[in-house]
Amino acid sequence: DQQVKQNSPSLSVQEGRISILNCDYTNSMFDYFLWYKKYPAEGPTFLISISSIKDKNEDGRFTVFLNKSAKHLSLHIVPSQPGDSAVYFCAASDLGGADGLTFGKGTHLIIQP
Amino acid sequence: AAGVIQSPRHLIKEKRETATLKCYPIPRHDTVYWYQQGPGQDPQFLISFYEKMQSDKGSIPDRFSAQQFSDYHSELNMSSLELGDSALYFCASSFEGQQPQHFGDGTRLSIL
């Protein structure tokens, strides 16, 4: 049973436009959410995170929105750049201390020139 | 900045053999996590250690064991290897069990 769901396996966006990646979760115990970016042959790289007490967190071109009642979060990248082409993983934790992350299956973002 | 170091990067084994994967966390990080990622799959959490004690346990098979040493590096020991163990194994580290976790580049294990 997939507790973190990324329903779009791939997404194509034109350079300079906004990329919106979505993530849904089912476990109400999750209270901390992270986005990771992954290039081939490399490990996931941490991008941005959000605690369940917030509904928005921003870092440069990246903004994460959390809708706790809908159990939904999204990552906005604006403007999108060619280097943003990668697989993006949504992950969740219940902040219990040294807890493992539960990942979604990832969304492959392709930025078109 | 120093990152998480995993060794070896690639490992080829045969069925029923054993394998040991090593992970060196970011300096001053005292928490280590292990994940397994099969082809086309999301990373699955295996086990974590904080201050050399097992902290959380995920879907780690009984054939696998792990430990964290006094210098905070960790080793994942895998025995009676099966074809299904072929995967990318990631190690991550963090400070005092807090998020975010920072990942190494993984060890690709292939079972023939």
C-alpha cells in the first residue's frame, strides 16, 4: 500500500515556465515532508521541506505548499531551468527521531528549451 | 562540503554469497539510514542507527544485518544473497536524528 503517491510519472515543462509537481499521502501520522531531486547515477539531493504546522515554505525558485486537510503537497519551481530536469521524489516522516522516510515513486521532470 | 561516502560503488556477487556495504556519514552526523531501491522503484527504508544504537526498522530482510561503529560509520551485511537483492543501496545521514537526511550516491549491487 503506497502511503505517499506521486501520480504523474513524468512532466514536461517549457524553460522559463512554472513546474508544479504534486504529491498525496494517506498516513495521518506524517508531519514532515521533503522533496528530493535525483539525477541518474547519483543519490537523492535534498531540495526543500515543510513541517505540518506550516502551509508554505519558500527557498529561492522552489516553494512547497502543504494542504493538510487534503493530505496533499506540491512543489513549485519558477522559473524552470534546463538543470531542473531530473526525477523528483516526495518523502514523508512522522518526526519520531531517526525515522526512515517513506518515498513516493517519483516524477520525471523534463524541461524543454 | 563533505558528503556521505559509500563503498564500494559497484558490487557483483553470486547467489548465496555474502556482501558488506559501507557508509561514512557527513562529519558530525551521528545518525545513519539505509535504503534499498529496486529498478524503477522508490527507495525503501531498511534500518537506521542513532548514536550506535538501532533506532528504526523498516523492511529489512532477516538475512541482512547492520551496525554503526564508534566513528559513526555503518556497515550493511547481507548474507545468502538472492537475485531479488539486486538493487541500488543508499545510505543517508543526519544530525541527532533530525531531518533532512543527506544521501550518498549509492552502491549498485548485482546478483548473478
